Amino acid sequence: MGMTKSELIEAIAARGELTKARAEQVVNCVFDAMTEALQRGEGIEIRGFGSFTVRPYKPYAGRNPRTGQPVPVPAKRLPFFKVGKELKELVNNSRHIALVDDDDDDNHDD
């Protein structure tokens, strides 16, 4: 389970000694500014965290999974996130979440 917007607001309120209402304004302002920049086709770079860009995709012929019939998919622009080096290293070096389930309780001889 990931962090929700409400949990992010609570964390910011606690760290910044802000009211939840003020923290919500801050979060909404940041998200609104980022959304508006991406709508204009601008990139966003947050050093140590990552960068957001808008990538164009060409139209292509897809398939309806139910019928198998070809469906034209129009050209589109979608946001893309590229993780920064520092964040990548922080996440990769945090080993408190196992990458592989090593729990073999069923195979123990007790």
C-alpha cells in the first residue's frame, strides 16, 4: 500500500508544524503548479528526486481485447517520470522491504 494524498498532507503538517488545512493548501498548490507546467508541455526537474516530462506517442492500431477487432488509438502526450540518482540510491539501499518472499513457513520441520 502506498501513501495517499491525505497521508502526505498529514506528514507535511506534522513536519512543518502546520495545520492540516494549511498543509493541504501547500500540497494542492504544488500539484496544481506541476500539472499546469506539464499541460504547457514544460518539464519539471527536482534535483535529487527526479524529473517529469511530457512524452509524445504516435497513433497506432490497437486491438479490442474482447473482440480482437483493430481499434485506432490516436496520438497522445503522457507525463513521464524519471527517478533521480539520489532517490534511486536511497530506495535501492533501503532493504527493510524484502524484494523476494523468503518466508517458507510451510517447509519447516518443527
